[in-house]
Amino acid sequence: MRRRQIMSMLAAVFGLVLLAAPVAAAATPPAEFGSDWHDPVTAAPPIATPDTRSCTVTVADTQFKDFTPYTGTYTPPADCGTRWSKVVLHLDGSVAGRQYDRLGYLHIGGVEILRTSTPEPSPDGIAWSAEKDVTRYASTLRAQQPVEMLIGNVVDDTYTGVINVKVTLTFYTAEGRTKPASAASTPDQVIPLDSTTLTTPRNSERIVAEVYATGSGGGCEEFWYLAVPADVPYSCQAGDDGPNREVQVTVDGQLAGIASPYPHVWTGGWSNPFLWYVIPAPRAFDVQPIDYDLTPFAGLLNDGKQHQVQVSVVGVPEGQTGWSVPTNILVWQDAHREHVTGALTVHKESAPAVSTSYDPGTDLRTLDAKGSHQLTVSGYVNTSHGRVTTTIRRTLSAASTHTWNADETTDALQARWTDDETHTVNGTATRTRRTYTMDGAITIGSDDRLRTALSLGDHAAVTGATRSRLDDTYTGDATWTLNVPRDQRHAVGASSERYRLTGDGACYDHTLATAQGTLTEDQQRC
């Protein structure tokens, strides 16, 4: 297999939304941030596309000034048929002035196609671009569909940034030696879970729930990893679980899937937008969904009746808002069976182990938190090509140490989350080990100089019939003066990202570095 094909396959596995390639790095950065800086970039690879005929359709071309969604109609490309090898979403955005980071979504036919956030602008204005492989939604894109997009925004005398966005879809045809996207990667139907009830086609042979889980809204759940129990003195208090969170899916009240949420950091996060003006945190513009294989429950779901499928975030205090969990149900159908029967044969769950230990200390207060949980489900479906048995074993663990002083002018966290999943189909196993890391501190001096030093890691290793490894590491250190006009902040900051993706002989290794909003390094090693 050619290197380009392998990298395309790996990119599809990790569901990337990627920024366009940066321009050449500058030689000498300024002494401090000015009124403009380099447009946002990431070190992630561009999406590989085939050398076949393509068609591009505009999905949305609009501005966001408030919380009014854009609505329109999507029409499939007339000149590229319906047999596509790949479909790529491209977003171009621009904003100028003063504005917070904002979260947004794009729905086509009710299906969540994209969940993203925005960069914070310079006074002079910035532009950014992002891509996403959306081939898995091909069944939705074959017919005319309603479009809804929203990046909720506030524009007034203080927050002046109007967000301009254009979104297109480019369809690459399957011609010559280029085959259509594989049946394994493109479901026959994508059903948006608009409520808690689901009715699947009776001939479903594979069912996957994808959940775009984000803690957001500017409240404490945006920084859930810093939460403490309600009896501990800190500005973000939660229930007894403290910072422990888990995204769960249930089917008719029975636990069907567990996962660790990704600790997203948006472009105003950790009290320091100067960390993110050029290089955003991993996944900030690419909210990747959590996949849960519900195939062991297909025998139950295929009875033609409505079933309760619910998604929840465990650990959030009752009545507290801040999480969004839009969900799509991906269904693969057996074209040669009207009814696929089956049964759930194994359901084993460990008792969730959650603990917190608080030390009031003398100068610094410390909260140590740990959590773990394990779930194994197995079931079979009787398809036209034989009995297929699917077993999913998922093990979660979390450990964090949070330290702060009484007035929170020192606030630090070291945290690590692992999400280890083994997926076995008729004896063939694929193991995916995901690891997320966060190590950072905020300090505010007597001169009101705020400093944030932070490193973030997004790692995944896949072993089985194919092998791949992702290591995406961000580091940043930025300082600015509080409580002064924007032009008197005297902000300085350096950041870097190294993105490595390897597998089956392919290699991608890209490093970016910045200082005071200027790109200082752009190096590829593979």
C-alpha cells in the first residue's frame, strides 16, 4: 500500500479535523504580542484525497452575531453521482476585534456532521481553515437535506467580533482503480438520536453510537477536571465524585458503553488566551465523537419496537448543566435478511471505584482523585453470512492531583486518563489504548502578572490486524498583566505542538513552535 493511502487510512481512524498548512516560519519574533498575530495552525496532517474527479457543494456561507441558527438546504452534487471514495468537509472562518471562543455545530438532515470551536481574534483580524473526513455520513449526503448550523455568539460594544464562516463539502468520485469507500466504514443509515427513544431497522447487523461529548458554556463543567467535592473550599465545587467524569450509554436502562471524556481546552482556557492564539489545544477545532459499539444489543434492538437509549455524564451534580452529548446512531444492515436475530450473552460490570482525598495543607491545598470502571459486553447476530459474535471490553482509569492556595492565585493540576478498549469480532481482536494527559499551573504575582504553563497530550495506540500510534503533544507558557487595557498587557508567550502518527510502515512527524504570536518553527521529520 502506498504511503499516501496508509496515511489516509490512519487519518480516517482518528477522525481528524485539520487546519491548513502554515506559511514559512519567521526568523525573529517580536518582544511581546502586538495587535495582530499569525493565523491559527496545527501540526496535524492534511487529509489525503484521491486523484479522481471531484465536486464541491457549499453547505453554509454566513455570519454569526447571536444565537440564531443558520438554516438552509443541502443538495447532493449532480455531476459526481452517489458512489464516492471520500467526502471532505472544509470550513473557512474569519473574525476580527474582540471575542470569546465560541462552540458550534453543523447538522445535515439532523445528523451532527461537525462540532467545533473558534479561535479568539486579534484586533486586526484572523482567518482559519479546518477539514474533516465525513465519508462515514455518505448515506445522509445522498439525498437533499435540511441544514442547521450555529456558532452561538454575542456582539455588543465590548465583544465586537462577528464570526464569518463558509462550509463546503467536496465529493471524490470512485473511478478507475479508486474504489468507493468501504462498506465497513460507511453505514447504511445514520440516525440522529433526537430523544431517548430509538427504533432500528430489523435487519441491523452492526450498530454504533457516536457521541460528541463536551463540557462547555463557561461554567465549572467546562473545567470539570478541576472540580472538587462540595465540602472542599474551591471556586468549582461538584458532588462527592469531584473531578471524576464518565460518559455512559444505556439501552433500556442497562449499561451498554462507558468512556472517558476528552479534557477539551478551548482557546480561552486556563485563563490565558495567549497560549492559543496560534496553536490551539489538541481537538479544540475537532471535537471527535466517542464511539460505542452497540452490536451486542442488536438482537434486542431489532424487534421493531422503540427502545430507550440514553447518554449521560456520570459525576455531574444533579441539576447542574454544562454538558452537551449530541448522538448519532450508525447502522449497517444485512441486505439479504429482513430480520437479523441475536442475543446479548455476556454483561459484566465492575463496581465503579471513585475516591477523593483532601489535604488542607499549610500553604497549598491538595485534592487527589482517582477513578476506575470496567465493562464487558458480548452478543451475537445471525446474519445471512453466518453468526457474528462481538465482544467489547472497556477499562477506564483516571488519576489527578490538584493543588491551589487560599485565594487561588496558585492553581495547578497533574492528571492522566486512560480508556482501554478491546473489540473482538469472531475471535479477531483489536485493542485501542487511549491516554490523555494534562500538566499545568496558573500563578498570579503581586504585580498582577498572570502566568500559565501547560502541557497536554492526546495519545492512542491501536494493535490488531493493523497497528498505528498517535502522539499529539502541546506545550505552552504565556504571561500577561491583568486589569489593564488591552494594549498595556505586555503579553509574552511561547507554544509548540508535535504531532506524530505512525502505522504499517507509514510515518508523519510534524513540529510547530511560536513566540509572541509568530511562527518560529515548522519542521517535518518524516
